[in-house]
Amino acid sequence: MRRLLVHALGRVEYRDGLRLMELAGEQVRARAPDADHLFLLEHPPVLTLGRGAGRRNVLASPAWLEKQGFELHETDRGGDVTYHGPGQVVGYPVVDLSDRRDVRRYVGALEEAMIRTCADWGLAAERHPEHRGAWVGTRKIGAVGVHLSRWITSHGFAFNVAPDMAHFQAIVPCGIDDPRLGVTSLARELTERGRPVPSLAEVQDRLAAHLPALLGREPEESGVDLRSVAVVVRGADGRVLLLRRAPERGGFWQPVTGRVEPGESPAAAARRELREETGADVPVEPLGYEHDFGIEPALAARLGGAFLARETAFAARVPAGFAPSLSDEHAAWGWYQPAEAAELTPYAGLRRAVRLAAGA
């Protein structure tokens, strides 16, 4: 039986999630390793538009979405508009279906995993005769939207554990405008019945228990391969210090970054990397932001094949007139206003770290 590597992750930026599926798809096609992938994760607030989506189903104005911190992304999955956000388990199976070329059966497996997960907490869920997903009566608790390329899957499902239900008012969920139908969450349904609400991690565990068997795969847990830190350095005037990596290391602009060594705490690693990459020996402050992402192949090769990283973000202040002393990892440095620094930084997690540091 083919293996299914189960990655139970934390917060993943939406763009990083898309790239993670691409990286996993490349591995599945190359059969390296000879296994499929299941990513279980949580996104920041984001609206995603499937191939059949109508912009009219986004009810909130662009200004309101920006103020609330929502992102808006068009995708290649099927379906209409969907909300993802904290308190929701998003599942991305990247699976080679060439051994069972039945899309309906595959979608049914995703629905069944959510239905069985509801049953684990004594909640009866079912399919709807007209609409995809998992339903508790007339209220949708889990959505499905998939994409297949040469029988390799991407995207998947979103299961509402305890999201902010007010966020769903920004859209017509999945384009279903029938006033008799609504959206719900596991927390809402269990609270109404006087039952305790499980954690997101507990729900991830149950989904990970059900889905492999439904897909005909042997589950295998797979954690993050690398811990890293990012340190956003701000000057006395509020500008952000960016370092440009040497050409052979990518040549892009970024804040201070580096790996956490064995036995080292993220805070200790952040202060060490700051000192090694800039010469600054100043305190670092946590930004309360940690996210997971896929490691690009060129870097993965240098790291012995590492695939997944978890990064913790920090901020630091340096005195007026500070000029960094660069290591051989970087070729240049510059001070930028926070908005400009975020634009220059190519990765979604680093951009969020810059914005968080600017507001700290």
C-alpha cells in the first residue's frame, strides 16, 4: 500500500500553502520519496476564488477586506468563493490518483473524513443532495474544492472547528445563495448541545486518522525538518534594515534570518543570527508570529533534503547611525520604510513579519 506522509502544521501563509502543494506535487511526480502527502494546517484570513467563482459573491468591499487583514486570491481549484482563517483546519492532500481514477470517489473520501470527524464528537453530519461538502442539517461545516493535474491532486477541504463565524458574512459561501442554507462550525454545534469543544490539534488528529484509509494509503507522520528565525531590525527613525543575499544564495532582499541549532531556543538563535549577520548585539522581542513553509529545492539540497520549516519572528531596535557589518551570506544592505521593505521581501511570511514589526 502506498504511504501517505501526514504533515500536521500550524499557521501557513496562503501563498506559502500554494507553493507547498507545488513542491509536494513535484516530489509525487518524481516519486521521491515514493509517497503522497497530506498537509493539515491553518491559514490567516483569506478569501479564495475557484475557477467557477463570481466576484459578486464577495460581499465586502476591498477597503473593508484590507482593513480586516484579509487577502484575496484566485486559484485553479474547482468551486466558487471560500473563506479560510484561524480556527479552521485546511487539508491539502497531494495524492497520485492514477491507481484509482475516480474524481467523485476522491471528493467523497474528503467529505467522508469530515463526516466521520464530526461523529467522533457525537455530531451527526451528512452530505447534501445538491451541494458538495459536509453538512449538519442545513448548515455547512466543511467545504471541498479540488484540482487535478495528470491525476495528481491539490487543494482539498476546509473544516470549520472554531473560526470567527462573522468572517463568513464577507462572502456568499461557495456561491450558495439559498437563504435556507447556512454555515456552521464544530464549536457552534457542540456549544449548542452543551458539549466541550476540541482543540484544532485534536481535530487534525482525527482527520489524519480517517483520511488515509479512505484514500487507500498507509499513514506515516512527518514533522518539520528545520526550525528557523527571522529578525526584523528597525532603526531609530522607524525604517527597516534589509540585507541582500549574495548572488549564489539567491540575491534577494530579506530581514535577518537563520536556522535554530540543536538545543538552542528560537530567542537565542535570533540574537545570535542578528549578531553574526549585522554585528548588532541588542535584545530581540518576539512578534507572536510563527509559521510553516516549504523549503525551496536549491536550499533543500544544501540542507540534506529538508522539506518543511517552521519559522519564529522577532523584532530588534538599533541606535541611530547603526551600520551593519555583513557576513559572507550577504552582499549589500539598506534602510527602507516598512511598506517598501515588505514589498522588496519575496516571501509571504517575511512580509508579514515586517508588517507586524512596523506596528509593534
